[in-house]
Amino acid sequence: ASSEEESSSAEAAAKAKAPSPPRWKPPPKPRAPEPRPLSRHELLLRLQDSGVGRPEDLQANWDDLVATVVDQVEHYFSDAIYAKDNWLQSQADYDGWTSLKLVARFNRMRAITHDVGFVRDCLAES
């Protein structure tokens, strides 16, 4: 009888040491979206609004920014690039026009500016 008592006490001890089932955990709190980095356009506007810097330096930076926008759009639609870019060609309408809003959402364009109106104005000046 003592061996039965020993085995049942061993079973009881094993049950006592067994891990308990996992408890319910609440879902993690949603993280706040990371702020998007400022574009060159936004940085230049902030610098201009702050009054820091010489006006001629700001104008030179502004002219460079406009030229960068124009150069980037011209790059996308250059003969060498556009001919190879089937996806961009597929986005054109029946008459061959591509939405400026679409082009302004490209990663390199967003690094320059988030303002479609600014892109339009840059291209109108060119």
C-alpha cells in the first residue's frame, strides 16, 4: 500500500509542478503612426517662415528645388526610362496623359514635396 501512496503522492507533486495554462493577454495597444519625414519643400518653407538665413540663399535653394522637381519629372518621362517602364505606361489614359497626382506620389517626388500644386507650378514655369 505504501508504494501506491508513494506513486499517488508523486503524481500529485507532478501535477502541482505542471505549468498552468496561459492566461489571456489583452491585445497590444496600437502604436501611433510614425511621422513622415519632412520633404525638402516643407523644410525650405519652414526655413523661409522662420526668417533665418539670407534672402538670396533662400532664393537659390528655392530655384534649386524647382529645378529638382522639373528634372525628376523629366527623368520619369525621358525616352530611355519611359520606354522601359511598362507600369508607368499602363497608367496613361487613352490620349497618353499620366495623372500628375500619381507622379507626385512616387517616393522620390515625395522626398522633394508632398504638394501636388507645387509640382504643377514648377512644371508650368519650365
